[in-house]
Amino acid sequence: MWGGGGGSRHDPRGDGADGADGAAPRRSRRAVPDPPPRRKAEKGFYKEAAEHWDLALALNPLHADGWFALSHACMKLGELERAVAACTRCVQLDAEGFEGWNNLAALLMAKGKEAEAFSALQVAVKLKRNSWQTQENLARTGIAVGEHFTACCALAEVLKISGGERLEAELLSGVVEGLAALGERVRRDEAAASESASVANDAEGGAPPAPAGDGDDWALLDAVRALAGAQLEGDDEAGDGAGPDASGWRSTAHDAVGRSRMLAQLGRRVGELLRTASASASTSVQTPAYWSVAGRYWEVMGETRSEKECLFKCVRGLSTSTWRKDARAFEDLAQASLRLAECSLRLAEADPGVAGRELTTVRMQLAGLHAGAAREYPDHELTGRLAACLARVQAMRESLG
């Protein structure tokens, strides 16, 4: 970054080239840096660096590294609009530069422009696939803009790159909830189809909604997508396509048939990711939060037994002594226990042959938790819900004789 500080007024190569006003020679503005005092405040340094790069880039506006350094300095100064403009210029000049695309995406994410950041990150991961941070950011922005399949593929890459040691449960939950929303939409499509032989196409249109915010947001989205689209198209022509995680997959989701096909693809892809994560035996991945999300996935897929197995592991992981002193830990355990109880009740209703065993197990677990909650958190809402659920379980056991 010292190279971004600007030119030295004492560059011997520029002796005699100073202007009448004493300004530094043009050549030196692009050469040896003139670092400020080491104890100078950080913002003072970046401000001076930005001023020097403005001067240098006025002389040579085709210097991609200069635009990158100017963008970095502006970012440190908190001037995000200026930083985005400089980084956009950088990727225009150097479309193969991973750092430029990655930094542009980070800046756009900081501004809350997820759609533009998603387009930039798609290019970044094509240029450097082995960066788990970039893949994770792609997943995050993909969830924000509804590209859940791409997000799932990015999470699979994170798990692979990290050697099975990293998988954010929050991001995984976003993908699973996207799957649940898509499944609900497909069920509505099927219900409409059963009522009428000719279902009207209820597509939402090909173009995504304009992002909220300033009037320039839509123009910025178009500009970034144009840059990213040209880069992605060039890569595909060279035989380096993105495969199943390409952004074009979402274009099939504008009719009932496309949504149904997309639901099957996304469900299968998430299932593969969960199987890989479950086989990793990594304690950093297989946390109670992970098992909670896995249980939600199997609930969406209608696999109640698999859901119960995951929720049981979640409850077991949360069942530590800390919940008696930590209200947040109690809430997590109580909510997971209620979900496990509901799952057991569904199994008991569906299969009378296992009803007795299921109800006995869940009654013992709920009774122990409720007894402790009644002592430690007598006025908590979840304590009342535990009591109500326990009463339901006991009533069903009595009805079975």
C-alpha cells in the first residue's frame, strides 16, 4: 500500500523536471512513494494515498492497479461510492483480475447491493475457485437474491475447500428455507392444476425487480451485470462453464413445470450437501445448529424419521447443564425439544405400531425438561408451551390405552 502513497518530490530521476509551481514531476507521481510519518493516523495516510492516486490516474487512466489501489484507499476512508467507481474501472481494465472482482463484490455487499455483488462474485469464483471466503460470500448473496441452487453449490465448495471443517449453519438454513418456500409454491401450483385443466401461466416476468434505494442503483446493477456477463460468456466459450451452478438455472422457474423441476434439483443438491457434511465427522460442522437445519430439511422433504434422528442429535447436543443458568441456552433447548415432540407425535399418528415407544420416549424427555424449567424459568413462555405439549403427549398415550 506504500506504493499507493504517490510520488516523491525528491526523486533524483525527476530533478529539473519540476514545474514552475514546485509540483512534483509527472514521472515521479507514478514511481517512488513518499510515505507519511509512521505515527501518522491511518485515515491521514489513506487520504494522502487517494490524493496521489488521483493525480497519477489523471495522467495514466489505463493503469488497472492504480484504480485498485485508489479503491482500497477510498474504502478505508469510508467513501464507498468512490471506491465502487474506482474498482469498477479496475475490472473494466483487467477483467481477469480476481482481486478486483472480489473487492468490487465486497464493496457492493457493504452498500447492501446484493444483486450486483452476486454478479461480481460469480466472476470471482470462476477466476479463483479455491477461496472459501469468496465461495461463502457467493452463497450469502445468492440466498439474498433467491439463487438458492448457486448458493448450495457454493456451500458445497466451502465444505470441500476446508476439508470438511466449515459449513455455516446460518447460510445452510437460508438455502433450506428457500427450498421450503419453493416447495410451498409448487404445492400451490399443483392445487391450481387440480382445479382446472388449463392452468394460467403465473410467471412473474423475466426481469428481476429493481433494487430499492437511490435512482442510480438500477444503472449500477446493469453495469455490473454487463461486465460480469461478458466475462462469464467468454469463459463459457472457452469451455470453462459453471456447470449446474450457473446463474441461468433460475430462468426455468417462471412457470409451474420449471418450478417443479427446480424443486427436485435443489432438493437433491441440498441432500447431497447434507450427506457430505454428516459423513465428515467434524465437530466444527456437526453442531446442534447444523442438526437443527438438517431436521428442517427432512421435514420439508416429508421424511419424518430422518427428521427425528437429526432433531434428537440437536437436542442431545443442547442438553448441557448450562441451560439452567443461561436463558438463551434454555430457549434453544426448549424449541428443539418441542420440534422433536411434534415429530414424534406425527410418527405416532402415522404408525400405531411404534406409537407407544415414541410417546414414552418423548414424554420422559419433556417431563425432565419441564420440571427443570418450572424451577428455573417459571414465568417463561416456553415453560408453558412445554407443559401444553407434555399434556398432549400424555393424552395421546391414554387414548392408545
